[in-house]
Amino acid sequence: MGTVLSISPATKKASIMDAEVAGDGGKNDKSLKRHSMFVSLSWKKLVASSAKKSAKKVTPNPLPTRELPSSQVAQLNSENVRKTHQTEEKKPKAPIPVPVPTVPTQNSESVVQNGRLSSVQKQPSSVSLVSPRRIVIQASTGELLRCLGDFLCRRCYKLKQLSSGEVILWFRNIDRTLLLQGWQDQGFITPANVVFVYLLCEDTISDSTDSPAELQGTFQTCLYLAYSYMGNEISYPLKPFMNETNKDVFWETSLRIINRMSAKMLQLNADPHFFTEVFQDLKNQRDSSESNLDR
């Protein structure tokens, strides 16, 4: 005996519809998956672009403000105005600066009297300020040396054989000896130093000198003090200036010159007018009968 299966048409149609629905469901699932993937990608792009914009410029969202009625706004404005007037009345009023008119300063002075500005005319002074006349004196070293020799010859008139060239030779020999022995790097004989030597000789050497040795000893003592005071070196030897026979006289004369001439030695370097006077005095010692001078 066999079994007979029978399928009704309605059941068959339902199964076919279920199969079609299942097929459509699968298609819809695929389309939904694709759509969700596109949505997620577009959302990521949107988030990334908004992050970049927010990094570039952040604009905070203003808080929502509550709008007040116009009557209340007008009342608040009036209160603010009233408070402002009250605070201004309480503050002390500072004086307003007023520009002061300027007065010409030429031959006039401004004087303030009782808050008013008045000008006083200056009277011209009868005493005019006149600058002292500048005296320019020029002389070479050789000329000043000849003037120094002429002075000593005129001062020591008892020494008939004395000549200005001999005095100059005493000076040049000492300066040359110091150069050759290495006691100085450059010569001492300059116009300013010759004027300094003349200042000492004019006060120290007297007209009663009657011996050439005495004159030479006194002259070399003056040279030693001039080198020590005006020279470029720290110290100088005694041998070119002092003889062993008159050592005591040398030191006594040195101390006497220092005690008497220290102030004038300082003044000669500090006061240009005094230096000019001594310079002119030395230049005037030139013998008028001599026309040819050593240059």
C-alpha cells in the first residue's frame, strides 16, 4: 500500500510568496547594509570637516538671552543715567588747565604778579663782555736756546769769556749722554722744556757769579730738576748733572730751588697765561746785535 501526498494550491502559493518575500528580504538587507555603510562614511567625513573648522576658528555659541520688555529697558537706562550724574557730582572738580601766553625773551623777563603775566624790559648793560685777546708766540727750539744763553751771559756779566754757545753746549751734552746711555728714549730739549729751565735759572743764578765752574754747577742743578719734573722717564742718573767735588752744594742748591720754586713750577704747567708770560720773557732775552740765530 502506498501513501498519497496531496498539496493544496493555496499552500503552494503561500510557499511561493514566502520564497519571494525571503528573496526580497535578502535584497533589502543588502541595500540596507550598503546604505548604512554610505551613511557612516558620510558621517565620518562630516565629523572630520567640522573638527577641522572648529580647530581653525572656534566660535562659542552665545547663550540665549532673555528679551526684556521695552518699559523695563527704559527704566534701567534712566537709573544708570541718574547714578552716573550722582557719581560725577561727588567727585571734586579739578581746575581746567589754561595755556599761558608766551612772552618774547629778547631783552625782557616775564614776571607773574597777582596771577597776571607782565613783561619787564631789560636795560642794556654799559659794561660789554670782551674776550681777552689771544697772543700767539712762535719760536723754534734753537732760538729759545740762544735766548737762554744770551740771558746767562747778560746775567753773569763778570764772566767775560762766557758765550751763549757754551751754555747751549752744556745742555746738549747732557741730553746726548742720556740718550746714548739709554736713560731716555727721546730728546728732552723742546721749547716747553727750555722755558721751564729758564724759569729755574732766572730765579737761581745770581749776577754775583764769578766762576765758570760755579755757573756750570748751578746750571746743571737746574737741568737735573727740570729733567726730573718734566722728563718722560721715572728717574735719571746723577752723574751727568753732578760733579763729585761739589756734591753737597748740588743737594743744597736742589733743596733751595724746590722750596722756593715748587709753586711756580706747578703754575707753569697749570696756567697757560703764566706760561705765555715766561715764554715771552725768554724770547725777549735775545741779543739785538745778533741777527743769525741757530735753527
